[in-house]
Amino acid sequence: MKKRFNQVVVLTMASALILSACGKSDTGSATPTPGNSSSPAKSAAPTKEKLTLNWMVGTPTNNSSLPSGDKDFVKKAIEEKFNVEIKLDYMAMGPEFTTKLNTLLASGTAPDMFHAEGTATSKYVNDGAVLDLTNYVTPAKMPNYFKWVTDTEMKRYQVGGKFMRAPVPFEKNWYISYYVRKDWIDALNAKDPNLKLKVPTNYDEMLAVMKAFTFNDPDGNGKNDTYGFTTAGAGTSIPGDFPEWVKNGMVPAGFYVDKDNNFIDSGTNLRTAKVLEDIRKTLDLKVVDPDWFLNKSGDQFTKIQQGKAGIFYSTVRDIAFDNTSNSVQKKTRETTGNQKAEFAAFHIAGDVPVTYEPLPGVPFLFNAKADPKKVERTIEILDWLASPEGYLLANFGKENVHYKKEGNKITLIPDAIKKDISDNGNFTEIWGGVFSYNVKDPSNTIGLQIVDPRETDHDRAILASMKKNKYYLLGTNVVPPVGLDIGSYRTQMRAKQVKVLFEEKDSSNWPKYLQELLDTYKAKAIFDAYAEQISTALGKKVTFKTD
């Protein structure tokens, strides 16, 4: 591994010289150089063997679907360009995705290429279920891809020194925010000025809004049918969306390095007991959607769009924009008929960081039993999707149809996007997820400036709100020691949290459960290893702490 990564710079320079000499384009086709007119004409390149490729990819939401036939011009273009048939399985990343993938891997019917939750990949690597990428994911074979991902990011992304996963090109910005029905706040204040509600800036203000949304009939229909907040536990977990994590000074359902160089895992901490106790108190107020625990990923957005709840949490950039097709605000207006429905972005952390700075997230992997020819062809396609041409097609559509290109400035054509894409399942959200996970700002990678005329002052206010968020520095992706499975540990951790919240009268047993998690389920060994890896990346001593 070390030798391969040390070769990156040399390979990149060599590739650049070759490409320069050949006049190679982003699509991988070489431009022929003029030759002597008397030279014999070269025969056409042989047609590639047609291959059927099975892929399984994650999407940011479950709000999109692939259209049939030629309406899916992205699939058509890829299949014609690379002489393949693509069978694409897709769904939102989350527990259901992982369960389905695990079933396919166990049954020997895994797709050729697939995404995975980062925490699940350690087991796949340790079990030998995935392919070594050393001879496939290289700057020579994937020159476009390596514009998105640095050598350092790639090196720090590996599991146990084995090069078996690589990050999907990822967003360099976070879009973490709570969203609140601003029109409900305005309506309640108009009805009762003494409420003095506002877009929350701290936990107490957020709780006050949740209560008012539950008990004061914010939609004015005369019914007691609204709640303050909704989320999705998928029947297995206490989501990080609950504001009680932030209230107690921890990042939502994750880990971080604090100002004293302590590595803190929010779910594996003595303070987790206080979080669970505070969530219990909030639930007792009856201000949370009662279906929250059984809600599957995406169900919380459906509740919001139906006007059943007024606050939610998201990491999707345009989830509440005025006009984008996946916008909860737009769909709320369509579903409820209330054209004044408006969401404002907010956070309650103040100057406390909300998470760590962006790192590579969703990995792509290959089935260990995949046909090498299918792996090679998939690598070609993925690198093309990382090129400006492929990225633009997969995320926005066709040039001069769905966008105009002037140098690096890309101006979208909303009417055409709506007609051909949004009204046909918003399918570019799926294809954009294949190899850019819907990155909407590629300016600091492949240099494209995306201009969307649909963005409004309301949308820009949301982006401005998120820019105020602070972040911890983690410095590296982390992996558990060989033989330890972070995914299995998280299952046990979530089960203990659920037990405390639903089966016990208070959180007094949490310290006992925490010790069991640390010892029996190897949390201490896992997080000590994480702290050591971060220490190496940051060049300072970081220590795992549980208090």
C-alpha cells in the first residue's frame, strides 16, 4: 500500500505527459495527430464486448426513481458510449440499505460494484468479500477521479492497510441544519403576540416552538393534529437528529476531537445518559411525532410534507429550497395546498462545532468475485462520470438542453430540467449519486461554477445560515483494528440506548451498560485505535475519553 501511494505523484506526472502527447480528452478518447497523406489508413478500433453490469448505489433520499425507456438519457448515454447494459439497484443509504447489501453478499449474489455505509466496510474487507483495488484505482486509469480525491485522503481512507475501498467523489462542504416552518411561527405570533416565537437560536427556544406547534394549532385547521418535531429511528436507533445531543455539548450521533485533544464518541460516553434522559423528558411532553421510532429513512420528510410536523433535520443542501424538485418546502406546498409554507434554516449550537470537517464518506467497492472485465469497464465509466462531461450529464443533463456552458460557467435551464428530469422521477439525483453523491459545488475540484436561476433570496439565506456552523478538525478517516467490527458495535450501542429509553424508568443503568460496551463489545479497543490514527494525522496526542 505504502509503495502504491508513493507512486501516485510519479504516475500522475507520467499520465499527464502521455495525455498531453495524445491530446486525450476527458472522455478517454485520443485525438489522432495529423500524419503523412501517403500513410495507410488505420483500421477502426475493435468494438468492445458488450457487458452486463450490476451496480447497487446509495442515494441521499428516497424521493427519486428511474424512468423507463429513452427518458433516462443518462443511462442511454452510458450504455451506448461503453457498450454495456447497466442493471442499477438504488435506495437511500441507511440501515435498510446495509441489510439488503449484507443479504446479497451472504447469498453470493452481490452486485459487481456497490456503495456501502463506511462503518460496514471494515467487515467486508476483513471477510475478503471485496476486491483489492491496487491495480484498478490508479491515477493512470482514473485521471479524472484523482482530481476529486487527494493521495492523502485516499491513503487515510483505507481499512487495515488493505486497498479495498475508495471514496466516491464527495462534497467538500457540509449542509447540516435544522429547518422550521417559519409560516407557522408567523401565524402563531399573529394569533397570540405574547408567544413571541422566533426561529430558534438555542435549545430552549427550539423546545418552545415545538410546544407551540403541537398545542396551538399552527395550521389553523381547528384540529389537534400537528407535532413540533419529527425524525426517523428505523425501529433500531435514537437518531442524532434529536437536539438533546447538541444541548449536552456533543455532535449528533458521531465522534469528534475536542479542544483538549480528547476523542469523544457521542454514543459511548457518560454524558449519553443525560442525552437519553433529556430525550425522555421531551417525549413525555408529547411534542414529537409519535411514529418517530418506527419511521424509516425518508418517512420524516413525508410527515413534514403532509403538514404533520414543523421541524426536521437534514444534511441535503437544497432540501428546503423554493424550487428544486426534491425540496421539502416545494412538496409541502403541493401536498397541503398552502403556497405560503416556508422553511427557515437554523441551528442551536452557537459557537460549538456541529461535527468534524468534511472527509471522504460513501465508498465504492467491487465484489471479490466480480469478472475482471466488468471491473475494468466499470472503472472506465466511473472515471468518465468524474470528468466534467460525465459529471454534468449525470447531475444536470445535456449541454444546450438542460444547461448552457460558457468556459467553466454552467448556467442551468430550469424549464427543461423540470420537463425532462424533475417530472420523470428526478432521476439525475440517482445518477448523480453514483459517482459524485450529488455534489452541487464542483468549483474546488474540477473547476465548474454552477449557476442555478431557480435559487432565490430564501435559498441563499439558507446557505448563509449553514456557513455559520463551526467544525472540529479530525484530519483522517478512521478504521477499527483488524478483527473488530464497528458496525456490530454500533448495533449493540444502539440497542443499549433503546433499552434505556423505552424499557427503563431513567438512565441510571447507563454507566453499567457503558462499561459493558467498552469491555465486552470492544468499544475501548476500537476508539483507542481511532485516537491513535487521529494522533498520527494531526501530529499531536489524542486520547479516547468517556467522561
